[in-house]
Amino acid sequence: ATGLFWQSVHRLFNTIPAMDTHLPERLQIGTKVGPCTLDSRLGHGNYGEVFSATNSERGTREAIKIITKGSIKQCKHATALYREVEMHRRLDHEHVVKFLGVMHG
């Protein structure tokens, strides 16, 4: 049953452009996530943590929300997360952080 659950989660997120990356077990300041280096922890929520990071490819500071697979225990959580990503991806406003992409691995 667990394998089928994760297959459906991956199907949900396959519609969003992905940048594959490997995350270490323990996130800390200085950890590299794709082209970004975590600078500081901004906060946390039900599914994961939000960090300020520096993107070495773009030369920009970015906010990264890191969601652990363990926090998505049921399909309804994966569906809610997908809706959140889709809404944020479509937002275009000067007072909203610009959505750049999804990393998963």
C-alpha cells in the first residue's frame, strides 16, 4: 500500500517542472539544496521548514520550503500540498514571493 501511495504522490507532482536534488538527513545552515545554500531558517509548518537561501546560479536570495516525505502521510495531504504549489505558481503580485520551481528526489 505504501508503494502505491508514493506512486500517486509522484504522479501529482510530475505536472510541475522538477529539479532533482539530494537532501541530507539533517538540514542545517550551510546545507546545499540544488544550486542554493541555506542561509537561515525562516519558519516551519505542518509539512516542513522554510529557509532563506542564496542561489549560486542566479546570484539571488530565495525562500525555500522543504517538505519531508514523512509529513505527507495520506493522499489528502499530498493533494492539499499540490493545490498550494499550483496556487503559488500562478500568483503574480509584487507583494508575493515569486514561485521558481519544485525540487524533489
